[in-house]
Amino acid sequence: MILEFTCTLIEWRGPAPFVFAPVPEDESELIEEVSSLVTYGWGAIPAHIRIGETDFQTALFPKDGIYLVPVKVAVQKAENVKIGDTVKVRLELRI
């Protein structure tokens, strides 16, 4: 499954501050429909992500009815993006 969307990067504070790309509601619903096929536990879903020209692997996780894509520091630096910036995300789930 491949999804593409545009979103604004947000901060969510857990044990340390992290930058996330929130998956819009419609796309989050599509992910939820296949979540049981792709999760490796605790609701985390492995995904291949592209932001700009940078590809990386991460795990999506559910939060308040949507999924969040953690944006690694290396990606933030490579793409010169920060909290509040709008990015285009290509998200691939391997089912």
C-alpha cells in the first residue's frame, strides 16, 4: 500500500521532544484497515517513508485516532525541515 499526503510537521513530547508527520484522517483510516496485517505489536507499524529526496525506515504509531510518522533528525537535516514546515510524505506499507 502506498499513500501520499502533505502535512505540517508537529512536535510531541514523550521522554524527549520528537518531530512527527501526522497522517491525515482519511489515510489513517486506510492504515487502520490493514493494521492487523502489518503491525509488529503495540500498534506500531513498520513503514518505508520518503520526505523530499530522503528515504528512510521507521514505525508509525497510533495517537488520538491518527498515525504519526517519526521524522528522524538525519531526515530533518537532509531536507532542512523543522516543526511547522509543510512536507510531502510518501508512505509505503508492505503487506
